Amino acid sequence: MNIALVPARCGSKSIKLKNIKLLGGKPLIYWVLKALNDSEIIDKIFVATDCKKIADAVISLNLKKVSIYNRLAENARDESSTESLLLEFLTATKPDKEDNIFLVQATSPMLQSSDITKAYNMYKQTHSDSLLTCTRTKRFFWNEDATPINYDFKNRPRRQDFAGTLVENGALYINKVYNIIKFKNRLSGKIAIYEMPEYSAVDIDEEDDWIIAQKLMKKYILME
């Protein structure tokens, strides 16, 4: 079975209740839930929240695969890790150890059903233990000691000749239940990377991110 878990806690200091703030005319969380709900490979979707307003907003979307998981307050604090929620969820729901868990961020609205399918197919075909999504950036990175990280400044490559660097975009992670329980991590063993378009790297944490996301949503998702 393929089970999706979408964390959506109440607390958000930068943007209040951002998970249900409207983006493209819908609550932010709607976009990943729709992608998951429309995907033929996803069997169940759980929104893990500690907030009645978020739960009510999610229920009002009437997405047939979606259920609410009431997460513990101790795993919904600013300092709480996503892994602590994952382990809590698996302990409480007791899925089969061979089930696949799809961890999806509500703040990654550019994720599409096609990405979910392609990522899952890669996960299976490569016989990987886990998978994460990344985007490719062609920016030059440096260490604080003024040494370059991903290029030779003495032989600066042209953009078209530069492979760039893969950056974790946080949109999707896949792993098996038994791996998460054993290693207490969303990633483990042989890891596969599914590359998504650069625009999908938007992760909404600040007000400026929201402005950017609105424009990207109109260009790539709504296509107005």
C-alpha cells in the first residue's frame, strides 16, 4: 500500500495559518492534496495536524482519499522534527512494514500527480530503499573560508556547459515503513533522486516566498 503523509501544524510565525491561506484561489495545502488524490498510485492520504481550522479546511475540500491524523502537541512544536511525527504516525496507525510512505510538504504547491508517478516508478525500477526530489541550480557556491564548492573559479564554465548542483526541494520523500522505523529517518539505504523543474524549488516560509509562489502558480499550474 502507498500511504501519503502531509504534515500541517498550526504554528507558523512568519505567515499565520499559511497551510490554509489562499494561493491560486485555494488553500495552500489543497495543491499537494489534489496531486496526491489524483494520483492512481496513492491509496490513502493523511493530513497530520494539531489545528481544528486546518482540519476543517481539509475536510471541506471533499477529497475522497484524504483523512485527518490528529498529531500530538509534543511533535508539533517549532523544534519538533518531521521524523518525530513520522515515528508517531507509524506507531499510532500501524501500517504494514512493507507499505511505502510518501512524505509530502504542504508548502510545495508545484508538485504534480505526474511527478508522484514518475518518482515512484524510479523508486521501484532502481530498486532503491528511499527517494527524494531535487531541483538543479546553476549558481556557484562558496564556503565561508572563500573556497569554491561546486566549480573552479580559474576555469569558470559557461552556464550551458555547467552541470550545476542538485538541491533538495523538500516536495516528496518515499521510503518503506520498516526503514523509517529502523533508521528513524525519512531517507536510508540506497537513495534515488527524482529531479523536478527549477521553479518547483519554491518553499513557502516567508511573505516574499508567497509572492513568488503566486506568480509561479499562475505561469506553470493555472496557466492563466
